[in-house]
Amino acid sequence: MAVETVPLLVPVSRSSTIRNTVAFAVSEAKKQAEDTAVQPAIHFVYLSRGSSIAGGEASSQGEELLERVRLWAQEDANDTEIALETATLGSNQYLFSPGDYATVTLQYAKEQDISSIIIDPEYQPGGNAPMLRSFELELTRSDLTVIKAPVERTTVRSELTTRASVSKFVFTFLLVGGFYLLIAGSLKPFELLTGAVTATIVAAGLSNVVFGISPSPLRTFQRILRLLIYIPYLLWEITKANIEIAYIILHPSLPIDPEMSRFKAAVSGSLPVTVLANSITLTPGTLTVDVDSTGLYIHSLTKSARDSLEAGGLERAVRFVFYGRKAARIPSPLERERPILSEDAESQEAD
């Protein structure tokens, strides 16, 4: 005889609040056990985000997280009998916006006859761009009860300022002064004087905030020279991509093959990663959706755009700018154990 259950649905991802969200879901299930005569149940689901890396690494990460969540729930349940289910959703589907993730989640809820969903406050699949409805808002448009877990987010505090130095002051002065004169569009004495005063005030107050470490004049000069070489290369890549996108738009069959991919780039540091991510976004046909510790999440419009990422041209160019010519001589992303792998290819390999 089947046991009647009252299930809760909890989408999970790696976040600082996931542990407390699981504890809250278990406490809600316990309340149901006390108030009703039916057995409570919790369905933990992991929504696949983009393509996997190196033949299944992403899917294994999801399975590992679900197993960890299950153990947490069992620990919190104590003597209360709660049916625990785990599932991975969207692994064979093209998911991009929060609405796509919400559709898959609601479909699962309908299949499992679930009426309540508990949301981790930090759960934001598909990004959180202002022009897109959030995942939580998309869910509230349905008939399901959506509960945001009332958990506190971990506050990470770090020192805003660093030790002041002459090089930090000088570089900040030059940056601010140069930008001021660029905006002013004039080299008249009044503009030079006000620019110098403004740059001095900003450099005196914020130079130890702008730079985490003291910049090296020689290294900075070398990077500027390499950047001047990089800019024409980037413009050439943008031009080629524009021609391809124009061809696609004018083609009667509109030959596109959109896909989300996770790209583990061989660059580190906030500035190099930012330059690479923005360079990818500036190139038509590719868009950097998000960046985390595992890599860059990139939306590509065509297979040729993904092939270009796999070839590693932009990655090598950014490494050249920040690390020098020798650093650019590395294997391409495709040669580094295929870090970009489509969902279709993954499913074919699994078969």
C-alpha cells in the first residue's frame, strides 16, 4: 500500500545559504508531520547550468551536491521519517533565462504533484540581469506556493583599503587626470589646473583603494604596449563576427544553434578575467552570462562561435597582454581535455 505524502520542492545550488535552506525545508516538513497524518517528503533538484566540462564533470558536481544535501536533510530530520528524493533537471535541454529554469522546475512539480517550493535566497539560475524576471518571480506567476527560506546570508568583510605608496598615488593621479582631460576635451590652462586639483584630491583619498598592490611602472608600460597590439586584434575578431551574424540574419533559414557553455579559461585575477569576459561579450555571437570560481558561463549563438572559443584565440591574446609573449604559448581550451562540451555530445557519449 502506497504511503500518502505531502512533498516540498527545493532547487539547490552551491551557495553560502544552501545549508540553512536545507535545514529550513526539513523544519517545514516536520511541521507538516505534526499537523497532518501523512508522511512529509522533500524533493531536492539540481538544475543543470550550461554544458559540461571534460566529459561529465558538471553532472558529477550536481550529483555530489545532491548527495551532500541528502545527508544534511537526514541529519536534520533526526527521528522524523521524511521521504527524500533527488533529481537533476534540464540536462538535455537548452536553458538560458530564469524563465527557462522556472519552466523546467514547474514541469517537475506538476509531474510529482508538488504544490510548494522553497527557494534559497541566493539561488539565481540563468543570471540576474535587470532586463530578466528573476527565477523566484517566474515561479510566483504559477499556482504553486513559493516560500523564500528565511535564512541569513553570510557577510564576508574584507579590508577596503591597502597600504598607501607613492606608485599608487602617481598612477591614480595619472588615470584620473587623463580621464578628466579626455572628458573636458581641452588642454587650456583652466582645464589643466582643475584636472590637476581633482586628480590630486582623488589620488590622495583613494589611491590605496584603487590599487590592491603597488603597480610597477615597467610592467604597466609593457602591458600598455601589449594592449595597443591587442586592440586591433580584438577589433578584427569583432569585425569577422559581425560579418557572420549579418550573414545569419540575412539567410532565409536563420542557421543558429544557441547553447550555454562553461569555459574554464587559463587566466586568473580580477582584471584579466574581466578583460577576457568583456572581450567575449563584445564579440557578436557570444555573451558572457556569469563568472564564478569554475569558469565563465558563455551563451553562444552558433557552433562556429563555440569553435572560436575552443581555439583559444582571445584567451591567448589576453594572456599575452597581462603575462607576456611566452604565456600565450599554451594549448587551446579544446586541447586541454575539451573544456567546452555540448549537452548533446555529453548525452551521446553517455549512450
